[in-house]
Amino acid sequence: MHPSSDGLEHPTSRNSGLPDQAGLERRIHQKLMEDVDPEELSHLDRTAMANEIQIVMYSVLAQEGTALPARTRDRIVANIMDEILGYGPIQPLLDDISVTEVMVNGPDKVYAEKSGRLYLTDKVFRDDSHVMRIIEKIVSPLGRRVDESSPMVDGRLPDGSRVNAIIQPVAVTGPTLTIRKFAKDPFKVDDLIRFGTMTEDMAEFLRTCVLGRLNLVVSGGTGSGKTTTLNVLSSFIPNDERILTIEDAAELQLQQDHVVTLESRPSNLEGRGEISIRMLVRNALRMRPDRIVVGECRGGEALDMLQAMNTGHDGSLTTLHANSPRHAISRLETMTLMAGTELPSRAIREQVASAVHLIVQQSRLRDGSRKLTYITEVQGMEGDTIILQDIFKFEQRGVDEHGKVIGELAPTGLRPKFTEKILQQGLSLPATLFEKKAKGWL
């Protein structure tokens, strides 16, 4: 089996010539569980466990009169170790730092994202029940469940990677698992500058805005990198402030000393005990926060977040799904209505206009790259309309012969109106940050 040029193994390279390797692995694994106490096995280091597996494997091969090449035997040992210590067939993908997302579409179709592009890998599960065992292995330690009555679940791996699982009867093709990996070392602002997500001027501007206690909303589509950007923005918060993070599945990796992490909880089998994001936002206001960071606003919690921003909790940060800064404003208005209040549209817009200072729009481009396409100021109301002004913008010029998007991240030449608020905090925004100058195409 040889990896292809993209670094992932594809179906054409599967061990189709071997004598039912999946069945052989299953029999070896079963005999291992019979011969060795699972509790004792769990305390072995990798070398000792590999030795135990090899002893059982040679016993099974001798009984069945089967001979295998050394590479195949090594692979079987590795696969069984992944099954015991990790998450089965997908464990090598989770260990590969170049893979950013893993998608299991049933037992025989496992995709991975690498460098922003999707590839079909050679990894396969034995059957639907094998996928289900891995899903349960992920969600059980979190106190969550997935079954016919609750066929969808969100969770996280111990390293913070985001997990979503959905099973039959909702997932018609079989158990479906999506894992969005997080880097073991959180990305820093210098990394995003190196990747071309933002420029040094944009980073300096955003750092000053966070230090100046402006309320920021990071908006973008699925997989655009909103949470990574939120993590970087959160890193600008001074170390002496009390930060409360509120998420569906705790995945933010803040490095400050005084961080309180809150996580929502689904209802139990009796339909009771749910702790929603909205409930956590309300409770956070009683916990004396200097900053509130909400992983993502999806519903009625938007109203509580806006009220917090408007009642002294400056410097709050959150993300939401939207395709543009204008769309983000519309989404905030819609989510506020989901709180069930009978507020007129103008009152909601006034809340949004007074609460949110800056919208950071992130997009995933067609070549897989992620960029901050807009940094937009919310300037206030004019009549019934919220006025937006772009401060930085990504201008796309085209696509090169390799499919890479060519464009320029640059200031629009306009200074934000909140400059006075920044000055009151003892900070400054140099005029050079906003000068429209040639930056070079990225």
C-alpha cells in the first residue's frame, strides 16, 4: 500500500489481495480480549501491548495455517492498537498533523481534508456497528448519548477537536462522523499572517480593538476558520482580566490565567436537564466577567449577548454564520427574534447598532485558503438602516494557473469612527494603518 502524491492513501491502493484482513483483525482482536484481561491491557505501554498482540496474532495465524508478509503483520498490529488506544481506522488521520478534517460517510467512505482540499482515503470500517462503537467511544466520556431517539450529537475529542455524529434513521447512508481537528499548539496571530489570512496591519488593528474593549463579531461560513480567528482575537485580552467562555462543546484554547469555561448540556433520556447557551449567557452576567466570549451565537442567546454588550460588558467576542457583514447584521436581528420577545425591528436594530462595534468577516476561498475578507465598522443608525463601513477588504483579482486565488488584503483608506473610544483607553491607531497603499497580491 503506497500513499499517493497528496499524502493520503486512496482506495486504489487497498490491500485487496490479502486473505480477508478485516476478518483476521477481528478474530485476533477477539482472541486478545479473551486471553488478556482488558483492564491489564489498558495499563500496558505501546511496546508491551504490541508484543501481546503479536503473540496472539501468531497463535491465530498458526491455527488457521495463514502466512502473511511482515508489512501486513505490522499493519494488523498497528490497526488493533489504534482500535484499543484510539479511534480505530481513523486514528492515523487524527495523528497526521497535515489533515485538518476527517469525514466518515458510512463504513466504507472515509474522507479527509488536507491543504483545504478533500480526498477519499483508504481507511474503512468493517460495518455500521464498527462506526457506532467508535462514535460511542468518543461521546460516552462526555456524558452524551447517540441512539435512535437522539440520533445527533456534538462533542469533542480530548485535544479539543470538534465532533459531530449523526446516525440512522436520520443518516440514510449509515452512521456519519465529522471531526474538525484543532492544532495541538493553538495558532497564533503570526501563523495567520504567515498563512495569508490577515496582514500585519490588520492584526495590529484588531489587537488594538480588543485591548480597547470593542465588541467584535466574527462571521463566516462553515469551515471558514471562525473559531481559529476567535481564538487568536481572544489571545489579545490582557492576562489580568476574568474571561468567561461559553460554548456548545468546549474547544477554545485561551492561554490566560483567569479563564472560566462553560459548556452547554443536552437533555437527558427523560427530556430534562438541558442547559442551553442562552441560560449560560444569562448566568455569566452574575459571575463578574471582564469579558464574555461566546463560541457561536445560533439562536435566542443573541438577545442576551447584545444586552450584555449594551450594559457594561464591553470587549465581548462571538461568532456566527453569515456570508457578509450585512448578512451578519440580518442574522443577529433574526436570532434576536428567536428569543421570543415582541420587539419591533427598529428596536432590535438599535440594540445591534449600539452593541456591535466591528464585524470580522472570514471566508474560505475556492482554493481552500482562508482569509479575512472584510473588517467592517458598525457606525450606527440612519433612519431604520444600520450603517456599515469597510475598514479593510480583500479584493480578488483572479485565479492563477494552479487554481490559487490572487488578491490583495488592504485598507480602504477610511478611518473608523470609534477612534475616539480607542484614544480614551490610552491606545492609538496610527494613521498609517489606514493608508491605501500597494501591499502586493497574495
